[in-house]
Amino acid sequence: MKVQNIKDVDKFFKVVDSCEGKVELVTGEGDRLNLKSKLSQYVSMANIFSDGTIKELEIVAYEPGDIDKLVNFMIDGN
């Protein structure tokens, strides 16, 4: 799924941390980084945005409940 215009990056990663299953960031080269890893979170933050907003990410979540959490975050910011 593509997620766009994430303004509250800390809240986004809290949602990712609350997910039960694996959540991965798909890089432009097709590599997959585990977004539940703090190191991957820091690397992705440093590489993806510079103005405090993540414009667009492609992420993969494997559990239906986790997908719901991420979609709800994108809709409601919660």
C-alpha cells in the first residue's frame, strides 16, 4: 500500500510499533526494510524526508488488523 503526506512521523511509527505482524518499507530498488526495527525507522526517516513530512512510502503489512490500523492512521491521523 502507498501511504502519503505523513505529517506526524512519531505517531506513524507508534502505529507501526503497535502492529502485530511484520510491516516493511519497500525501497525504490525493491528492497524491504523492517519498519518495526528502530534502526530501519531512523534510516528511513533520514533518507526519505528532510522537511518533517514523508511525502510517499510504499509499505507492506501482512496482518489484516495491521492494515486496518495503518489505513485508520492515514484517514484519521490516529
